[in-house]
Amino acid sequence: MSAEHPLADSVDNLVYEPVQVHEHGIDLTVGAIYEVAAPGRIDFGGDELADADLEPVPTEQESPHDEYGWWYLEGGQYVIQHNEFLTGLEGAAQLQPRNELLARGGSHPSMHVRDHLPLLPLSVADGGLRLKENARVSTLMELNSNSQ
């Protein structure tokens, strides 16, 4: 792993480290996008917890020569899964959407993460959004980082 960022040793399965790891954090890529097909359940005591049924959103190739496809997302709510995962992270880190995602009408919540990267809700503005497989959508940063 790269020594360019202190969190680099805590993130595995980077798609292309030279682009993803930088002085401000580590960019994380989208590996899968899902639609909620049936609702999950949450109760007070936890005895009736149930995961939502998720259906993968398929990708489409723009040309027969493309190595990676695109997700064509209409405005609405989705669930994303990152390609990367956390290993041996000491303490918590800040996960936030990249400015490039926000500027194009997409967003996911900012949050602290500790031992894993959860599935995240993705909001897409009414005009829609096209995301290419492995697009950098999030940035993982140190909690006490002054570089934003």
C-alpha cells in the first residue's frame, strides 16, 4: 500500500491506487448499485429485524469495445456498494460523497465508519445520473484531518 495517506493500509481492494490515494484521503469506487424491491423491517427489540430485498441495477455498454458499463439511473433512491473494504482501521474515519458526485445531482450520507463500509443510500436528482462502473463516488478521510 501507499504511504501517501495514513489510511492507505486500512483499505483493501483498491481499483487503481495511484488515482484513489491522495493527500486528502482515499477515493472509494462504486462496485454495485441496487434498487429496493421489498422493504426491510426495524423494530424496537431487534427480534423482527429484516433486510430489504435488493435487486441489482444492470449496467449497459456504450460501445461493444467498452471494458466497463454504465448505470443509467433515473431520479430516485438507490443503494450502493463500494468495491473497497476496510481492514484493521484503528478508530473511526469519515466517509463522505465526492464533490464530483454532488455537483452532478447525486449524494449519499456522510458518516463515521469503523470496521466496515456499509451499503449506502444514494439519492439521484430528478434529471438522473449516469455512473460508470468503478466511478469514484466517495472519499474516506481521517476524522481529525484539516485537509478537506
